Amino acid sequence: MAILVCAHSLHFNLSKTREQGTMPFVLAIAAVIYGYVIAMIHSQIPIVSVGSIEAIIPLSPIRATVALLEWISPLLFGYHLLVNWERYPAYSQNVKRVFLWGVLIMGIYGIYQFLVAPEWDRLWMTGSGMVSSAGSPVPFGMRVWSTMNSQGPFGDYMVTGLLLLLGCQGSLVAPAAGVGALSLLLSLVRAAWIGWFLGMISLVLSLTPKQKFRIALTLIILTAIIIPLTTIEPFSQAIGPRLATLSNLQDDGSSQVRQATYAILINDALGKVTGEGIGSFDTDSAILVLFFNLGWIGVIPYMGGLIFASLLVFTSKTKNNNDIFIPITRGILIKSLMFLLASPTMRGAHGVILWGFLGLGLAGQKYYQNYYQQQMLSLISHKSK
């Protein structure tokens, strides 16, 4: 609801789509609106059994509207950042500042949550039905989700924050990175761990030698802080067994459930031309969610916009090598795209990261392109005089 304030940017700039380069976002927004229209048409669908899994949810206008907010708000946010590319320097600095404090506060509370298991978190864990996926509602038994609603979004935001900290300076960076990294490990979200690793590889490959040295120094300090903590009780008892499963994901129970669900429903999903409407289907597979909710008619423009925007961010070369925020943005996007393999992270809290940093990455590229063009024109004008 808060992000809907960004809708005014779409209202005032939709007619300038071609010159502003916002077509990827417009395509995705159009696909979501299409899915909402289909959902309203099918709002009286009874529950349907698909294979052995009841996944089609009875739709109502309220359920469809809530789903619309989850799907469209990340797109509006990213669109707003892109069309206001002139403010990129202020946006990038503010994002780093917000995530610095966010990682520090969320990291501290995450560790506290693991050690103490506060009563309100126990109540949320049992009342929301997270007991099967979030550990046990006792001290040293919870999978950390800190101030968020579950460990998945927390892992996504914490990895994003830890990557952004590599571009921050100040006395709070080291303690924020320490508590943030430990709380991330305590969340036991393997997709987040893998995402951080892939994001770091992308970041290191795109930095200058001076920047690589700085990143290496930061990682050495962080490693020196984290490794001793993860080898002592009670942290090692929670983190160690989960780390061991990374080498044998095929035998993991949650992975097997995802694979079974995918195998059962994939043929039905690929047969959806018009889709059932957004909010009609939910599971851990992004592909299944996309096809059941949007159908081929919606998936083509939605995924086309996502893929095209991502390619623009990854293939365009920024002339300013001193701005580490651009390569950090690419690392965050690689992590977010990898998350799509684990769950439908293109919507809701996850989606704000994915589409928001797509918008920021494109805004940064446009800012530097215009900046250097103005510099060249100024130089030519000066010489002509």
C-alpha cells in the first residue's frame, strides 16, 4: 500500500515509454493487470484438485486485489526509480544508508531471537503455521527471521544488505556486517547463502584492482569475526548440519517435495493459455506460479520484460569505474534471479528487491550516459569558443 504512491510516476510518464526506456516495466505491469482481470472474471472458481495437490485457491475480489498489490507494487517501485534517474546519486546513497542501519538492527535482533525466542515470536511462529519450516519455538531452536515475517524474505534482504555494505564506509560497517552475517547463517536459508556467494563472484569479477583489494580486506576481517562464532555452541549446533546439506541437496526433504510438486503440475501449468488469474495458485515454484496465474498470454510479456531489463543491466558498460554501487547492483540481481529457482520471488517483499534494483541499475546507467554526454558537449562547446 505504501509503494502505491509511486503510481503517480506511471501516470505522468506512460506516454514517454519509448524515450525513457521503461518498456520492460510497462510490459510486466500490463501482464499483471491482465492477470488481475482474469482473476476478477474467475472470482467464483471452486477449489480444484490438481493431481494429489489442492493448489487452486477459491478466488474472490478481495483475494485478487491483495494479490494485485503483491505483484504490481515492486514493478511500480522499480519504474519510479528508473524514470527519476536524475536522482540516482541520492537514491544510491540513501539505499546504502538504509540498509546499513537495517542490517545492524535486524542482525542484532536476529541473534537475540535465536538465543531467547521471545514470546511474541513464538506466538507468530505457531499461529502462522511456521513450526514445520522455521524450527522449534524454543531458544536455540528457531530459524531466524528477525523483524520480518519468515526466514526466506529475511535471508533475501540480509544478503542484499551484506552486499551493499561493501560499498559503505564508517564505523558501523564492521559490526553491522558481523551481526548480519551471523544472523544470516542462523536463518538456515541455503538459497540466501548460495545467492551471497554468486553475488560476490559477480562483484569481484567486475571491480578494479583497487576495489578488489578493498573487498578482499573486508572479507578477511568478516571471516575473522564470523568463523570463531560459528564454531562455538549454540551456533555451531544449528549452522553445521545445515551447511552439510549443501553438498547433498538431492536427499534433502524440502528439495524432494519441490521436485515432486513440479513434476506433478508442470504439464498442467504449460497448458494454461489464459491462466487462472493472479492469486489463484501458490506454491514454491516460480514457473508454476507464473503459468497458473498469468498463462502464456501474461507470462510472455512479464518474463520478456524481466529478461530484457536484466540483459540491459548486465551488458551495458558504465563509464564511471569509481561507482561501486553499479557492480553491487548486478551482484544483487544475480542473487535475486537465483532466488527464482527456489520460490516465486518476483512479487511482494522479494519482488521489491528484484524490480527495485533493476530500476536502480538502469537508472545508474542512464545517469552516467547523460552525464558523460553533457561533459562531451560542454568540452566541444568550450573548444569552439
